[in-house]
Amino acid sequence: MTDRRPGVPSGLTMAWSRPVGWVLDHVVYRTTVKGRENVPTGGPVIFAGNHISFLDGPVMFGASPRPMHILVKQEMFKGFLGQVLTASGQLPVDRRGDRTALQRCKEVLDAGRCVGILPEGTRGSGAAADINGGVAWLALNSGAPVVPVAILGTRTGAEHLDSVPRPGRRFHVSFGNALTLARRAGESGRASMDRAALEIRAALAGHVQDSIQLSGQPLPFADARQDLTAVAGTPADDH
């Protein structure tokens, strides 16, 4: 029987959300998926994807060979959308720092399930130039391997950070080699966290660049709001 702990969503949440993710990737959009064979077929896995669009989480969810529970900013858990996110097993997180969310993710991993994280935190160029430490904490404290995920095409060129891609666009999702991290003898907790974060960032950034070369799909500008408003000659609105 699958382990079910207080902070672990019911497995029934995946019964309907997985097909919806597939439809998003392969009916609404055209998603090329590479590297499924790199994803461990059993046990807990942390999927760490780059972040360029609000569609990145759903697209990663639909492309993955295994179901996952994705960390989503808590502001999204309102109204009808919040009900959908909860019913599909996604996990709210306060991006200013949320130990409770991380502990809940660890419970999900300890139950043998998978967690999806966009460790850059906010939408940008998607180059993984910097990531938050939560993914490193989870990797070290759960023992789960980290699979870097490159997501390309969900935002392109000078498109606004909040733009919605037109149906039929080609997306590219690539799952990289799994990375397993552990504390080293004599290494302090802080040193372990810093090293793990650097290794995860390097693996994700490198995989994104490799995927760009293989797919031919470049990353978008880091903050298209500034580029577009500069052309128009009006100040950018600060969301």
C-alpha cells in the first residue's frame, strides 16, 4: 500500500490531473519530450525545472513519465483556480521562505512520490543563473535524486512575462541525468547546503544549455516587460 502521511495529498488527485497535463502538452500545444529514460522508475524524485513562463509547471507535469506534486506560489490558491490546484495535488509555498512547505514536500518524498520545483523562484530568462536553497535542503534531507528539467518555448523572444502562448506552439521538455547528493563527513550543514545548491544549479544550467543546442530553441529575454515598454516609450508597470 502506498504510504499516506498527513501532509501527502491523496493519490486520487493524479487520476484526472495527469490526463489533463497530457492534453495540454500534446493537444493544446505540441511538446517534444526528451530524456524520459533518465527519470528513475521508482522511489522519490525531485524534478527541478527552469522558469520562463507560468505554464512551466503544468507543461513539466504533463511531460513527465511519473506523476508529481508541484510547488506553486500560495497566491495562486484562491477561488476556482485554488480549488483546481488543491484537487490536483499541488502544494502551496510562500516564496519569501516556507519551512512548512519544504517539510510537506519531504513527507511527499518520504512516501515514495515525486515533487516538482522551479528553483529559480520567479520567471526570468530561465538560464538558472541562480536558484533558491529549498531544493538543496530537500535533496540532502530526503535522499531523493534531483532530475534537472529544461523547459523551452513556453515564452520566447520579447514576450511579456505574463503572455499566454498561442495554441499549437512547439514546446521542448528535456529530463537530464539524475543527481544524488549527500552530506560529506566533517562538512557542516551550511557548507553541505551551499555545495548542494551549487551542484544543482550547475546541473540545471548546463542541461538547459545542452537542450538549447539540441532543440534550436533559445531562451527569452530575462524581463520582456522592460524591453516592450522601452520600445513603446512608457514606464513598465511593477507587478
